[in-house]
Amino acid sequence: MTPPSLVVDGLTKQFGPLRAVDDLSFQVRPGAVTGFLGPNGAGKTTTLRMLLGLTRPTAGRTLVGDRPYVDHPSPGRVVGAALEASSFHPGRTGLGHLEVFAPQVGVSRARCRAVLEAVGLDHAARQRVGGYSMGMRQRLGLATALLADPPVIVLDEPTNGLDPEGIKWIRGLLRQFAAEGRTVLVSSHLLREVEASVDDVVIIAQGRLRHASSLTALREQASPATYVVAPDAAALADLARSHGWRTVPERDGLVVDGATAPEIGAAAYRSGLELHELTRRDVDIEELFFRLTRATPVPPPAASPPPATPPSPGPAPLKGDDR
């Protein structure tokens, strides 16, 4: 059976005067890793909590497949989620933590041991979680999400606290999930953290959608840039200005934004301008991300309805704070 897609449709969440999420809509497809991106405070975790039925939206809806998360007969078997790496009982062991959730999703003690081994925590199965490092807690959260081997994986900032080896490991795991056909949504406040592992991107800021596309399409939106060296730097600057290209001095030449090397070469040839170097610059996708999220602040609405009372959902894999 094809794993369900995730749908966020017109989602809004008001906390008193603060609109944390503002008419947000996007979809997450199976067989791909979707990066849910935005600066801290953009509304990512609030959105994920509404997706998992932990917070009631002021308006709009979220769907896992054809129904809300809480309407699935056994939602924990459909979606595995890790929203907060600190929401563990410090007195429980890693194995004990999983054994609390095992009956709720219908898995055995052997499965608990298997997922601990899969995330590299089998050596710490009997250790109390209060003594775990941040990276170990991240791995335990992932083990909890994987307990029922669900078709949908939702992870909030999964690389926090991981060392470079751990980050490389989680990237490989995300790619493996996508290759298996699962639906994977992973949030981050830094594009560089997930760029190597995502297929699609959803970028939000101040609770609003700024961009949604494949990662390839996002890269194509970045303006081309070319490093150019000419004996007559002033003439080169005049040429760029006449074509509406922005220039930035660098070393012995100029970085020309908005123009490819062939375009600059052709323009220089027509003008009789001698060039000594034309070098294409890689697209700075991170700078494009920052431009998308550095939008003008949105003023609060004139009238603010009171926050809705969160429902009492069925067992959810992990809790997290709204942010």
C-alpha cells in the first residue's frame, strides 16, 4: 500500500495577540524527504503539533492521507514522530522508555531492542535517560518514532546535538526512508543541515509560506553569478551597469550577479572589452533561503480570537514545545 501523503490546508494558529501560523498550505509526498524550513520562531513546531493533533488549529486542517491524524484507528502505527529530545522521564532507561510505548502501538519487547540497535543505542539500553547526552536523546527520539515501523516519519530538528558522524548517519537514514517509499517530513532552521538529504523544500517565516518546490527548482531560482577579471575594471563596471547587472568587487575583479559567463562574454565581445577571466560561481542556495525568510514583519491582526483548547489526543510518539 502506498504510504499516505501529508496535507496542510489553510492552517492558522492564534495564541492571544500572536499569530504563530498564518493560512499555511502545503503537501508532503510519499517517497521523498521534504525539508520543512524556517528560522527559529517561524511556526514549524506549532505546525507539526497541529499535524499530530497535539494542538488544535484556530482555522484550517491537516490530513494524514484522507483523514486527520487523530481519526486513524492507531495513529502511532501510521506516523512516527519525534518533536522534542528532552521530553523523556529521566529515571527510565532507554529500553524502559520504549517499553512504555510498545503496547500502545502493538509491538513486542524484541522490537524495542531492535530499534535501539538500529539507532546505535543498544549499548545504553539499560542506562537511565537522565544520563544521556543530547545526541543520545535525539537517537532515542528517533527510536520511538520508528517503533511501529510507520509509513510516515516526522522529525523536528533531528540533527540538534549530533556530532558530524551522527549528522551523516541521520542523512543516510532519511535517504533510506525515502528509498523505501515512506513519507518523510523533517524540520530545520538551517538549510545547510538538510540540503544533502532532502528532495523537496517548504520554507516558512512568521507563520507564512514563503516557498514550496523541489530542491532543484529552488536552486534554479537563485540568480547566476560570475567572477570576471578585465584590465579595464571601470569599463567592466560600466558594461555591467548598462545591462542592469549588480557588481561586487572581489580580489582583482568583480562578481557580477544576474548574468552567466556566456552572457557576459558576449556583451564584452560586442563592446570590444578585453576579459582575462570568466568563472561561474556556484549558486548560493543558503543566501536565497535567507532572502526568502527575511520578509517584512507581518503586523498582528486587529482582532485576535482566544486560543483554542488543545484536544486530548491518543498516544503520540513524543511531545514538543510550541515555537
